[in-house]
Amino acid sequence: MTVRDVVARNADSYIGWLREACAIPSLAGRPEDLDRMTQWLEARFDDLGADVRRLTYEGAPDAVLARMGGGPKRVLVYDHYDVQPVDPIDLWESPPFEPTIKDGVFFARGAADNKGDLVARLAALDVYREVYGDLPVQVKFLVEGEEETGSKSFEGIATRYAGDLAADGCIWEGTGIDHAGRPELVFGAKGLAYVELISRGLNDDQHSSVAVIAPSPVWRLVEALATLRTPDGRVLIDGFYDDVVAPSEADMELLRALPFEEEAERTRLGVETFVGGDTGIDLVRRYFFEPTCNIAGIVAGFTVPGASKTVLPKEALAKLDMRLVPDQDPADICAKLRKHLDERGFSDIEINTNLSMEHPVRSPADSAIGKAAVAAAHGVFDQEPAISPMMIGTGPMYPVARGLGIPTVSPAGVCRPDSNIHAPNEHCRVDDFLKIVEYTVAWLRAFAEDDA
Amino acid sequence: MTVRDVVARNADSYIGWLREACAIPSLAGRPEDLDRMTQWLEARFDDLGADVRRLTYEGAPDAVLARMGGGPKRVLVYDHYDVQPVDPIDLWESPPFEPTIKDGVFFARGAADNKGDLVARLAALDVYREVYGDLPVQVKFLVEGEEETGSKSFEGIATRYAGDLAADGCIWEGTGIDHAGRPELVFGAKGLAYVELISRGLNDDQHSSVAVIAPSPVWRLVEALATLRTPDGRVLIDGFYDDVVAPSEADMELLRALPFEEEAERTRLGVETFVGGDTGIDLVRRYFFEPTCNIAGIVAGFTVPGASKTVLPKEALAKLDMRLVPDQDPADICAKLRKHLDERGFSDIEINTNLSMEHPVRSPADSAIGKAAVAAAHGVFDQEPAISPMMIGTGPMYPVARGLGIPTVSPAGVCRPDSNIHAPNEHCRVDDFLKIVEYTVAWLRAFAEDDA
């Protein structure tokens, strides 16, 4: 029997596993459900013959480490078992933790992010055993429970259990399948420095007649913000670009081969032009290799549309999210922001850095695991893969890819652009789920057979 | 009997009138209570022997016009019978519409703004009759019911009933008594152009990873705002100062005589320096004669402090309140703002001008009514009056002082800086209320006896 035959024959059983996994509301703040989820994983891994243990870390839900297979080659597989909150709950067409299949689509919180991939990979171990017998490589599953709240303990876990996690390659949480059905692969992630700028300057809100003599904390914040960025997106924080590594010629080749449909993207976003007026390869280069300084939110004073309250607000808040690229360092960027503001006389503007911080990271595309993931994608999917040097979003890949020095790839996964991850009616297609089972077997096989 | 004696003897009765007036919740949106209030006024004026009629205007609560007295001289008295909303209701120590006297202080919504002055003036007519007999001047009370929601119909009312309102001088709603007990008088009001700037640019909020290529409506708003004002408060809208009339030498004399306690004001506000680093007469000049461009509010995207949602917001809103000085015109200022933004490439920023607009206005300090109000203040109060050319706030004085060409003064009233107008536990002091009765008789007498 071929892999595809076995997957088809066992499909109901694997979909049943996904139902079980998605029925558990493994949300931050629900320690009992998070623990139920780890127990479910332990039972599944146990059935698959794995050696299972919990990795503990103060203040974090336990991570699960499951080891199976043998031989000199070792692959680490990263997933997470926690899911996003479900609000706004009213917009769900079926309850988020009562998995529902409709017209070949599996609806549940976690279906796409990331239980779909996780369960498909468990199923792949079962298929592998049935089709090929024992695993000829060591496979280590690392499944954490804190990803959706920023993986705050992940670097600590990776450091503490470095010896147990050592591997020759790492398969990250799946990227997805693009809108045209192309399997996506990426070899890194942007980083993030998320900070709040807080401008205070008055004891209380004042009637705005006083604004003529009393300095305004809101104007002050606007003036400070205006020093941070040019209208064409260039960040003006002194030294912001110091550590940015330009794309190599190999990177540019990947970018040139990457399908990027400008017109469709412009229509989707509802914009006339892109930042800086970029088009073509310049736009794609910007998308993957430029850092940003985005205002995720700003608030001060009276904000009811259409009403005329006249107030001089006592304080103002801006939330900046800065996506970083290798080798920018979030702590260094925060220090540079502080210095930049101080040097321009804005030392009164507070910076809260006690928010999300992630290192950007890249991994080589030509590692054994990278080549196995790409080769398997060519073999399993009908369409050519879309390969990016780095994802435009952020993930906690740094502690593994850089901290432990393990070449890492995020391969195709069940997530499509319209899967509604982090939103109501999250879903994955059942046929995508089964395809990812097949693909996982394929890259395991490719990695095992590679002579590198 | 002296005026003071009569006021003292009838005090309980006049306080009773104030109780009755403040027990009626004459709030915008409560047409029955607004009508009850006009009926109460009609009855009071009727008792005082006035000829009373209602001035109607489409969509506005009826205004009350009450005429009494005789002789060639005519004085118009402006007040309003509507009050501010009571929220936050939980912070009231006694119910806002159950007047409560405690330690000589009268608590109720409207006690200070503006029923305290209005009732004190009614009481003064009663006292005048008792002490001096018939009024030797024509007195016309104009009491409107829409002041707290922007007097939208007041210009229309003033125009429609111009003949009935014609007068040689106008006494406006009282200014107040300052923190040192000095009676305050002003001869004008700043204007207001309140607008919203709205920046839209995306179909929907986007994950902030897209911010590297998709233009940000929030950044665009910040960039537009940054063109409007220098850090030292100078407004950069092209032509903003074109129609500003500089203070005369007489104005500067008034300002130099005006008590302004910088240190106390700095402490109250909690600021280290004033706008532009001004002190002394420069500061006082700025306070009364400079217009502003204040940000009353700004909002976009995700605004929860301490959390890290990464979003590229699809739109942003800023609320600007611009206090104007004579002879700036709100409509002209809005047109100049539009042109300013257009010329700098911000024609995509929408401006909503369908909000509060008021003309600034000044009236001569040496008119007969002005001199009567000042002279009476010298006679009645223990302390020297604090005389300003113009109030720093805004009021609908323009249609009378400019539209009808009637010299106007806003004299001392019951309102103190700590009277909590527009806030919970609004109050006036009972002795201030009685003092304003006495003061009203005094300026009526001074106006009647003046030979000008």
C-alpha cells in the first residue's frame, strides 16, 4: 500500500484525533484544560511508542517532549498545543470547541493554528510505521503551551533542556498553503519589539481653554512620533538599520521566483500604492527584508466620533510594533529608541518595554532538513512550492535556530490565507489535513534517505 | 431699608426659588422637563410684573423673553435655563436634582451654571421694586434652553427676534468670582472651531506584518498633525493668524492689572513651564489673546495598555479644538485647514466640520453697561474686580454683541473655580448667591443713573 492509500484508509481515525484535540479548550488562563491537553498528547505519543516526558518551567504550562525512532540523524519537530481566545464568540457559526465538519471543512478553534499540523504530524508517525516500519531517524517532538501568549518561557526551556533537544534539523510549525494552492516554506522569521510610548504632563484632564498656556502631552507624543519615521516608511531611529543584513544573491533568487500578485494584494488591502511606491522585486524585497515601525494603536482624551467635548488630555499612549529583521536585537532597538528620544529632548516620554519581544532569525535554506522539506513538497503537492527566505510575521524560532544552532524550516501546513486563524470560524480543509499527513511522511523519508 | 437689608430679610424666599429651579432636570433630550422649566420661569416673571413671551425656533427648546420697566434705556440680560448632564451620577454626594444645603453651600446640578445667576437676577428685580420702586430702565431677559449643547439655534433666534431684543447694553451670563474672592468681569469670548480629522486607507484592520508594504492611516494622520503646530504652540495652518487683532494698549493695561498667579497655576496644572516658556505679561497676553490648535482626542487601532496586539489599523481619528480670537472666523479657519492639508498632499484626510463652531467676539469695556457693571462691582464687593478683555472659554455671545451690535459684558456671578460646573457635586455658596442679588441691583441702579 502506498502512503496515500494508508492515509485514505485511516482518514476517519486521524480526523477523530483532530476532533479530540480541538474539543479541549487549551487556552491561556485555563490551567486545567492546558493540562488535559498535555495528557491527551502524552497518551497519543505513548500509543505511537514514544518516550514522553514533560519539560517544566516556572510560571509556564508544561511543554511535552516525545522521542521515538533511532539512527544517527535527529530531527526536532516544533508545535504548540495552546490556542487563541475565541472572542468575539457571537460570530462563530458553530461552537469553537465543538469541532464541526461542513462541506469538507473542519471548523474549530485551533483547527489551523496549530492543532491541524500537530495532529497531522502525529498521524504521519502512525502511517510511517505502517508503510515503512521503524523510523530510521530520531524524531523529537517539542510541543509547548505558551505560543499564543508570546512564548515567554520558550528561550528558557530551550536553554534548560538544550541537551535533550539537540538535533540536526528542526521542522517548525507549518507555514501554510497559499491562495493558489502552492505549499509554502520559510527559513526564518522576523522579530518584534513591541513598546508603549507614554506621554504624561498634567495632574488632570483640563478644560481646553487652558491649552493655550498648558503644554499638551498629546501634541508632545505626536511630535515625538513624527521624529521616528519618514512618510515612505524609513525608520529614523538613530542606528535602527545598523545590524540589518542585506539579502544575498541567493536570497534575491528566491524572491524573484516567489509568486507575489501585486494587483490582487492591492485590491485585498484596498490601497492604491504600496509603501514608498515600490513595485516588482523592490516591493518583494521590502516585504521580506525590511523592518518596520508601525503604530498599532494610539489613544488620548475624548474619542467619541461626532461629539465636541473640549478637553486638554493629561496623557497620551502610543503602541509601537517594530518588526525586526536579522540581525537586529529587540533590546538594542529599545535602547536606541530611548537614546533617540532623549537626544531630541523627549526624555519625558516613557517607554514601556515590558511587552512582546522576539529576535528575528534566519536559517540556511540548503541544510539537510531544508532540502528534505523542499524535495518532499515537490513530490507531494501538485503545484510548485513558494519558498521565502523568512516569514513576514514573528515566531519564537530564535532559541532553536540560533540559540541551539539547529537549521530550521517551517514547511507547508494546513493553514490557508482564509483559515481565519486568531478569528471566529477558524478552520482547515479536511483534504489539506490529509495532505499534510502525507507530506510529513514524505519529508521524514527524504530526511532519512538523504546522504548529507 | 438698604438693598443689603432687603436681600437678607428675603433670603429664605430667594433660596427657595433657587431650590425650585434646580429641582427641575432641564436637560437636553428631556422636552417635558425643559418645558416645565420655561413654565416655572414664566410664572416667576409674571409675578414680577413682566410681559412674557416664548421665542420659538425649529428644533430648539423655546427661549423665554420677559420685558419689564420703562424709560429710554434698554438692557438685555442673557441667561440659559438648561443644564449639563449629571454623569458620572455615582460621584454625587446628594442627588443632582434634590438641592441640598450643607455648611452654607448649595449643591445641585445648575446651582452655578447658570441657574444660580439666573435666579439671583430674578430676585434682584424683586429687591429693586421693594427698595426703589419701578424700574427706570427697560429690562429684557432672554433665557435660552440650548446653551449646554452648543446654542445651535441662538444665532437664528437672535436674528429672527432682533427687533424685540434691541438694547443699549447686554449683561451676559455671569463669569464668576475668582479663587481670591475677586469679582470677575469680561467683555468678550473666544470662539471655537471643533473639527475631526479622519484618515482612512485600508479595507480592514490588517495583521501588522503587512505594515511594511501597506500605507498606515495612523502614520498619515500623525504626519498631517505634525504640520499643524510648532512645539511652542504656534499654529502653522497657512493664514491662521491673518485676522487676529492684536491687543490694544488699553487691553494691555487691563492685562497688567489682572491678577494672575503663575506659581499657583503651575502647581494646579502640574506643569514645569507654560507653553513657549512664557512668564509674566507675555503669559497673560497669550492666555487671553492667542488662539490654539488643541488635540482634544485621538484614537486608532488597539489601545489596551500593557497588551501586545499587533495590528495595522485601517483608520485613525483626531479631534481638534481650535479656540479662536477676534476676528478669526470658524468657517474660514476650517477652509484654511482644508487648503493647508491639500497643499501638503493630505487631501485624503477627511475633515468633519459638523461639530461645534462659535465666533470669537469682543465688546468695548467703556460702554455704559460695561462701566455700570465695573462700578457696581467696586461698590458691592470687598475686593477689587478682576477685569479681562475676553474670557478664555467660549460662549454664544457673538450673535448679540456683534450680530445685534449690543455692547456686552459678562459680570461677576456665583461661579467659583471650585464650583464643579459640568461635574458631579456642582455647587454655589449661599452668600455668593445673595451677593449676586445685591450686585445685580447695583449695576441696574448704576446703569439707570449713568448719564452717558
